[in-house]
Amino acid sequence: MRKLVHYVATTLDGFIAGPDGADPTGPNGFWPVPEDYVRHLAAEYPETLPVQARQALSVTAEGTHFDTVLEGRRSYEIGLAAGIPDAYPHLRHLVFSRTLTESPAPAVELVADDPVATVRELKRQEGKDIWLLGGAELAGSLYAEIDTLILKVGPLTIGDGIPLFSRKAAFDPRTWTLADHTALKSGALFLTYTRTAA
């Protein structure tokens, strides 16, 4: 069965973006993106690079982890605001929204249905794992469905911002097993955790 993988960048203090929700790696962002970090992404997770980065880095690798990406409306609209209606044309791209009524890109699927039911159906289908891109609201609603966490931990703190999971997520303590880790010279960590069986 396919797994839902929350593959996301986080600060040391557990935030995925600043209080305004803007792209922390964008032109006015605060998140450093060192060369070894980009090289690691291109080598290990090429399918998670947006189309512009893939083109700039001449990345053509299909990738071995994911063939589907899930995104909430707010995260998706960051790309739209930058003029990118489909950052992942090489993946099946689902955007969860009850307010968007027409997809800005033909291949982007808008989903107004319950995220949990949708993910359970996706898990039953054939294919590679499912990448939960974000944001915090969608991650919070899918908290109980997440099988694997891959945290790209940046060597910075920001004090306040958007947390890994929305504050609306239910209180539901879970334990995770460290399955893999990579430490880069720049200070970034890639930590892979699998959910511990109850």
C-alpha cells in the first residue's frame, strides 16, 4: 500500500514559514538555501524540485519516492502569485480547496472532498508514495494519515510563524522511529521517521 509522506522543510523551532505564510525561500525570504542542500535534493528527491528549479539544474530524473503531490490552497496560491500555475507537472498534482472553482492549470486537480477520504483512496491505488507538500492546515487535517515524516531541518530559528501542523490538529500523541538521517556540511538535516505501530 502507498504511504502518505509529509516531506517538508522546518526550522529548528518547528515552523514551516513565517507569520505571513509567504515563501520563506523566495526573493524576500529568510531561509538560506545552500549549494549542498540543492545538490542533495537534486540527487535524492529530484521529483520534489519545482519545474523552474528542475529546468535551471537540468534535472530530468523521474525520482523514486513520489508520483503524487498534495497541496492546500494557501500553499498553492504562493506559486500562483509567482506566476506558476503548476510547479509539479511531472507529478499528479492535487490541490485541496473549497473556494477555488476552476483549476488555473489543466493538470492540477482541485479537490473539495474530505482530505482523509481522498488520501485513503489514493493509498489503495497503485503507484509510488504520496507527497504531502503542505501547508499546515492540510497537514493538520491529515495528521492521523501520515505514515512517514521527512523533515528538512534548516539550521535556523524564527521564534514565530506557521507550525508544522495547524493548531487545529487534534491532540493525538504519536511516536516515530528514526529510519534515516543525513547531515549536510551547511548544517541542514534530513530526518526520516516512520510512524511507530500502535
